Amino acid sequence: MLYFSRWKTIGIWAVVLLAVIFAAPNLVSQATLAKLPDWLPKKQMTLGLDLQGGSHILLQVDANDIIKDRMQSTRDEIRTQLRDAKIGYTGLSGSGKMVQVRIRDASQVDAAKAALKPLTEPIAAGLMSGGSVTELELAEPEPGLLRFTMSDAGLRYRMSAAVSQSIEVIGRRVNELGTTEPIVQRQGEDRVLVQVPGLQDPQRLKDILGQTAKLTFQMVDQSMPVQEALNGRPPAGDTIMYSKDDPPVPYLIENRVIVSGENLVDAQATFDQRTNEPVVSFRFDSKGASRFGQATQQNVGKLFAIILDDKVISAPQIREPILGGTGQISGNFTAQSANDLAVLLRAGALPATLTVVEERTVGPGLGQDSIQAGKMSALVGSVLVVVFMVAAYGFLGWIANLALLANLAMIVAVLTLLGATLTLPGIAGIVLTVGMAVDSNVLIYERIREERRNGRSLIQAIDTGFAKALATILDSNITTLIAAVVLFFLGSGPVRGFAVTLAIGIITTVFTAFTLTRWLVAEWLRRRHPKELPRGYVRIVPEVTHIRFMRVRLQVFVVSICLCIASIGLLFTQGLNFGIDFTGGTLIEVRAKSGDADVGDIRKRLNAAGINEVQVQGFGNATDALIRIGTASEKGEEAGNVIVKNAQDTLASDYQIRRTERVGPTVSGELAWAAIIGVLAAMGAILVYVWIRFEWQFAIGSILATINDIILTLGFLVVTQLQFDLSTVAAILTIVGYSLNDTVVIYDRVRENLRRFKKMPLGQLLDLSDNEMLSRTTMTSVTTFLALLALFALGGEVIRSFVASMLFGVFIGTFSSIFIAAPILIVFHLRPTTQKEMAEAEHATAQLPAK
């Protein structure tokens, strides 16, 4: 284990050197990187929205809009096909996903079916769709009545096509804004995720994404006054539409569309040469130019309306034919609104209405504060761990710290190369890795000390310590890795960032412990020829202990069960302080532009603005406040967007909007369900792994101890009323991994002792195993606790509930591993527990007939 060939040595240090080279660009500015030679790596980690500011918006395609448009086009197609076939009909109508028509002459029913057959023909085929997709299904509930119903498969196909088209249109719109590295991708069957880092004006993004941008040019009907149409009934073929003016002006618009936005090939924001006002110049394709020129030739002197999403932008008079296929749109624009309209028209219309169902916006000021808080907490946490390791292990502690620095460089390098996004929870994952990374070194060092106490020579003790610690380290880290993988696949956004950094940290930790640390120790032995292990300056737990843990197991079980019952009772009576991730609603963090934040004044302003379901509280500094607005589920998703805009406008004069998070009721329900599935999936996967690696008693014992930890952590959250959100679910899953890490380490020693001491009673053997691992368990808990303590004190208010849950979890996880996970093996009769039972078991075995 301690011999390294030249090629192994070169390989180990090459990996470390490459990690440092690829991680180094993250320590300098872009300006400095630009001055370096091009052959040097210059890629930096992508910062998440919570670190550099920006917007995360989840949009949902309106299925009703898809159905409405498709049913309208179906009615138009039926009307056209039957007229062309000269088939008389009546009662052409529809509702929901159904359109029906009655054929007047029974003898023409078959001819009508033949004419309308194209409507029921397959519209797509492929492996992914499982064959042909028939969008409309024809039925004849009574003679002569033809009913077309949209199939579920057809709706799914249309939704999928609408989402794909929406992604293309949104991508063009966002890119037109000039933002860097926007992310536009499908999420689920009917949603589009948009992330735009560094965006300074998130409201502008929402305005641009929220417009369908269906542009049409239609004639204004001047055959009767519009007021007469308002008082009575508009003529057939006409619709009353309103302008965007304040107050809105009504127009009587002919339904016939002259030209639509599909015929537009370019649109640019310019200035009118006569009035110098901002306008939008447009240009049609040949087909659009021809139709537009013909319409303006035939209607000189009349008004025509330019309509965007059923709102009249302007209704100018046609003074002369417009034959060149170009024109301009005027309508009291500002320079920005004219540019935004040009962006919408160039990008094209969305196929359906998109509703914001989730929004998370972080201002650049808060992002910079988060970066500083993350750097400071990581630095302080690392210093605390470094000092503690040197104090505990002396020179070996310095070796562990060097491996830790290499470990951090590898994590940053891998994140950089993968193009992963670093979020605030991601920094938390790195800080947690700092605390847990030393666990492998602690396991190795404690095992080396134990082997030395058992009489082995120094070299034998070190060689055996590395060899025997390998299986334990792998088992303990794989359990945490399972939790991280489940977090990644079932989590979302920042939770995934935490999972990625944690998973990468686990892999790099195992690598550094069994390559770099081992090489450094071997090199120290080769060069210094020491006679004894270096001693530390402090010792938390004596080297050898004889604590009778099993003697108090029943009392611990009773206390633990009582606390679990009390926690469950509090869950049902007092309940968790659910965040908006699970309740839906809006969270707005503000900072006073001058002086302290006045909570009472903020509440009064919002109430005066008609926002009643509001809670306002201090948050972090005296200048900051946190506003929670209840969900508007009964008013729909769009109502929530209006409330958010109203609240921001109300406070904008005196407060800086630092962060906005809005989760619709639909998404909140899905997130709650995903959180439950995540915890159950993680526990199930770990249960299977422990069962395979050990025996069924160990698997059941580890799960029961973990359930105990989860229930007590939930009880802690109820008592403290810390906010329970997605990051807290990440904390609970990490506690699951951490607790099982501790439990597996102890179980690994139990398994080893079961092989060594075949006649020792189980209770005595479990006491021995707990005592042998007590020093390691305590040392690991202290290092992790120190790292988390720095994050709790300096990481900022946003992740405080997350870190507080972790701190409690480290304590309770360590306790349960020693006092619950090991003693519970006695309950399952892993082995006879007393000398008398051992003798009876041996006698019974001796009486069995020989095979």
C-alpha cells in the first residue's frame, strides 16, 4: 500500500497540477485573464442567479389556449370543406374539445364524411409517439350529426409542438436583449424554463416573455359609430377591440385579417422623420407585401388597425396605397417600448399564451453580497478545519490539510470543466465537503493509531491502517453519494447545485485520501524514517475508552421514542413553517435606500395598494425586510403576477428590491410531492445498498436510526419555526447521508469484530465496536460542525435555516449512530447476547447431524 512506482507518482501529481491550473482562473478577474496567453485555460465557473443576480422564470403553456385555437381552426376547416363539396349543413358549433355539425340531407352524410376525412388522418408518426397520432376522432351519435373530438394523444402532440415552438421564439426574444448565456429549455410536458443571469431589469424580461405577440393588420369598420355598437350589438363579422391608451379607446374591427405577423420578415425601432417620435418600421415578405398593397389600394381614405394580442396599437388612415411592402407602426412609444415591440415582432408570435407559474429574481446587489458571504464562510470554515486537524494530529494534520487544498482545487476544476453553475447552496455543498473530506483522513489516522496500539511496527501500522480503512471509507461515502444522486434527479435549481458539488466532493475526497494522502505519508516515511507517529496537541476523546453504551440502550430507546412522538404531535398541532416552495405565494426581500426598514410602513403601503394577505418581518440587518404575500390560487396564476408587480411598484421609491420569488399553487404542490418522493427514494436506495453490503439486520437498523433522525429534525424545525423550503429538504437528505455515513462506519467495525470475536456476546461486541470508533466519530462530527458553524454565522440569512438544520442533523446523527443504530442490532438478535446464550447455541449446533 505504501509503494508507489514512478509512473503512479507522476500520475498523482499530474492530476493535482491540472486541477490547480484549471481552478486558478476562478481566482482572478476577467481583465487579468484577457492579458494571459491564449494557450492557458481561462474558463471560469458559471455563477448562479443567486450569486450574480438575474431571473429564473418557469412558464406554462396554456392548454385551453391550444384547444381553443385548434377547435376554431377545425370549425373553419369543416366550413370550408363542406362548402367546397357543396354539402348543406347546419348547427356548426363546439365546446371544450368537441366540434359538431349536422348534415341537412341524409343522403349526403357519406359524402360529408369523405370530404372531412383529412381531419381524422394521422398528423404524426414516430417511435417516441408510439406510432401514428390521430388528433381528431369522428363519431356519429345520431344520424346526420358528425362530432369531432380532440384525442388525448392529439392534445399531447399539440402541446409538445407548442412547447418546442415556444422555446424557439423565447430563445430569439431573450437573445435580442443582448444577455449573456441565457438558458431556455423544456421542463416537463407543458413548461419552459428561462434563466437569464446578470439581467438588470427582470420586469422587462417578464413583459417580453408574457406577450403572445400575435400581430394582425385588420380594417376598421366605419359603417356605424363604435358607440352604437357598444350600446347595442356589433354587426356580424365585427369585434369591438380597445387600444392601449389610458383610458382605452374602442374600435369596431372587421374580423377578416389582411396580413398577419407570419408575413413579417423584419422589424426595427427607428424614429419618425417628421415628428422625431420612436416608431417601429416593418417589412413584409412578397406574399404579405402583395396582400397589404392590394388592401391599401382598395381602402384609400379608410382606417386600418394594427393589432397586437387583441389590443389596437394604432389605427392610422390609409392616405395612399402602400405598395413597397414596408411601413411603420406609431403609438406613443418610448425608445425602449419601441425596441421591445421590434424584438417581439422579429422573434415571432408564440403559439399559445404562456403563464408565469414560478419566478425567482435576485438583484445584482444581493448577488454580490452572497458571493462575499460565501467566500468568507468558506475561508473561515477552512481555517477552522485546518487548525483543528493540526491540533489533533500534528504533522499528519498538515498532510491532511494539503490533501484538503488539493481536494478543493479538484472540486473547483471539475465544476469549471463541466460548466456547472455555482449557486449559494453549491457553496454550502463545498463548505460541507470541507468538513466531511477530513473524515477519510480521520478514519485512516485513527486506524493507524489503533494498529500501532495493538503492537504493530510503525510501517506495518500505517500500511494496515490504509488497507483496512479503504472498505469503510467506500461504504460510508457511497451512502452519502446515493443521497446526492437522488437530490440531483429529484431536486430543482439550487438544490441540484448543492447535490452536484456534494457528489463531486465525495469522489475527489476518496481519490485524495487513497492517492495523495497515502503518497505524502509514504514519502514522509521514506525521507524522515520516524520511530513513532506524530502526536497532536489536543485530544477530544481518550485513545482507549470502555463506555458501556449497551447498558443504557433501553433508557435511550424510551427517550428517543418519546421525543419522536412529541415531534410528530407538534407536526400535527403546530406544524412546520412552510416556505413558498410548498405553500405557493410570493417572497420579496427589500433593503431601505436610506435608514432602517420600517416594517409597519411597508405593511401599510401594501395594504393601501390592495394587497391584504401580507406578512412583513425584519430580515438579517436592520435595513432589510422580508415580505410574504399569500397565493392567489382562486384568481389564477396571472393574478399573482399582477400582485407582484403592484407590490414592487408600491415600494420601489424607498426600497431596493433585492430578491423576488414567486411560486404558483400548481408548482408548489408538485414541489411538495417531489420532496416526499426524494426522501423516500434516497432511503430506499440506501436501504438496498446496506442490505447488499451487510445483512438485513444492519439495513433495518440503519433505516430506523435514520427515520429517528428525520423525525427529530422535523421536530427541531417545528420548535424553532425555521422556514421549511426546498433547501431544507436538501438539508434533510444530506442529514440522511451523513447519519448513514456514521452508522455504516460503526457497522463496518461491528462486521469486522463479528469475524474476529466469534464467541463474544453481542452486547459486549457492540460496546467494543462503539468504543473503537468513538474517537473517529467525534473528530468527524467536530470538523463538520466547525465548517457548518462558519456557514451559519457568515453565510447570510438566505441559507440560515438550511445550515441550522444541518447543524442539528450532525449532532443527532452522531448520537443515533452510537446510541440507536448499534444497540438496535440486539433487538433483531444478530447474535446471542450473553455467554449462557452463546453456550446454548454452541450446544445446539453440536447436536445437529453431520452433513
